[in-house]
Amino acid sequence: MVLETAKALGLEDLKGYTTSRVLTLEVTGTDPQRTAVIANKMAEEVSGVACEVMNVDSVNVVDSAKVPTSPSGPKRPLWSLSDLREPNGNPVNKNAAYDKQYLAGCYGADPYLTRIEEWA
């Protein structure tokens, strides 16, 4: 693969060049302090395992987890599917195929979720 990359760049080889790998670790939880501690400990453990697996001397943590001073994420209303209404204002039929209709874009669904069934 390295030789192929070098040739694609018009080079004989990649000697003298280094490569970097970046791993992203995300931890979420309801207790900010505990979540930050868990994230930092996991980063420490992953660094040790990565050194062994990749056969390198060190793996550096670029950014450690810090306890946020305010809530993160967008503030947006969440709606239960049972609260949804047809365009005429009537409740959605309780026998409706919510999952397929939701993924098809009914009820204001996120269009990127339409392929969720292909993710598995």
C-alpha cells in the first residue's frame, strides 16, 4: 500500500515521510465529572493497547476530557411518535407502521436516517 501511495504521488518511495493516525474516543453520560474521568482513563488504556498493537514507542493523547461548564448539544424539542398528527390534525392511526413511515420522511424525519436499515 505504501508503494502504491508513493507511485500515485509520483514518488519512488515514502522514505523520510511520517504518517499519523488519529483515534477519536467519545464518552457520554449523565454525570459530567464521572464521564470525564471515564473518558480520560479509557484514553490512557487505549494508548497502551495501541502501542502494543501498532508496535510503536508511544501514542499521544491530543486532548483530554474536561468537565463542561454548560450543557452541550442543540436544544430542540423532542416529540413522542404518539404526539404526531396527520396533516388534517387527526392523531396518526395507532396501527400505522411508524418505523417505516418515519424512515420514509413522514413526521419530519431526518432524511439521513432513511438508510439506517443498511447500516447493520
